[in-house]
Amino acid sequence: MKKSPIQKSKKSVRKRVLSEETKKTIPVIKKSILIFFGMILGVVIIGAIAEIKMESVDKKFPGSIALNTAQKSSAKYPATAKVGFPIAILNVNGSVKSVSKDEIEIKTSVCQGEKKYTGKITARTEIIKRERQNNPPSIEEIDAKLSDIKKDDQVTLESLEDISKEPVFEVKRVIIEKLIAAPDAGIRIE
């Protein structure tokens, strides 16, 4: 069975149309691939630049945390980086266990568990109350007295000396943290 000239022409038209559409999409595909590989190349270049910058920082500041964590690894978890803690700790936050006229004892939760600190109150110790209000969000600092501190209050004790090794220290400033709840809007969910 021979194909008629009309059938042949339909097939050749179909081939030309397909061919023209393909010719239109090939440049778009090429551009998309080029953009994709350009983005990958850009990420690689930025990573290399960042690594070079880190090396220059480590050379300028040999005691930096980045260098210390790279050189020292944790013995218990060798695959993890060791966190560099600050050289001196000058304040601690916790809840009040007891208060007297010349000292305040607090307990705090730190990475190693619960720890107790005793702050020595002197005539130079400043006591303030920091109230956080939710509506509108704001923080207000008010002068306070030692008698304003109650058991289980959240406080921050600030010192001029390093308190990381010695749990008894002279307090420069006591900050009493108070959170005042937002007023009831009258919305009830039942």
C-alpha cells in the first residue's frame, strides 16, 4: 500500500513543526544548564574565599576560638568540635534560695547540672528591678532594695571578678527579673 502525497505531506509537516519547536527549546535548555553550573561554581568560589579568610584570621589572632576548637577535640565525643567558653564569667542567673542582709544565695542550672552561688552584698552593691511588660512589649528598670528580693525570684548577679571557679563572690549589681503578664482580653475558649 502506497502512501498518498497528502499523507506524505502531513508527515513532513509534522516533522518540520517538531523540529522547529525543538530548535526553540534547545537554547533555553542550554541557558538553564549554564545557569545551574554557574551557581554551583559560585558556591564553590565563595566557600574557597571564606576558607582563605578564616585562615588569615587564625594567623592574625592565634588564640581565637576558631583555631582553638579546630586543634582541640572532645575526648568523649571525638567527632564534635569543642565549644570555647569565655575566659572569665562575670555574671550568673538563677533563682533565689535565700537572702540575708549581707549575702544572697542562688541556684542555677548550667551544662554540668545545678550549681549554687553566694553573692556578698556590700554598700556599693546596686539593686534594680527589671520588669518586662507584654502589652506593649517593653522593659522598665526601677531602683530596688534588698527587701524586694524574695525566695524563688529570678535574679542576675553581676561581679567585677571571675566567678567561674569561685562560687562565693562580691556582687556589683543584682537585677531582679519580673514578668508582668498581659491583661486578660476576655477571650474564652470552651
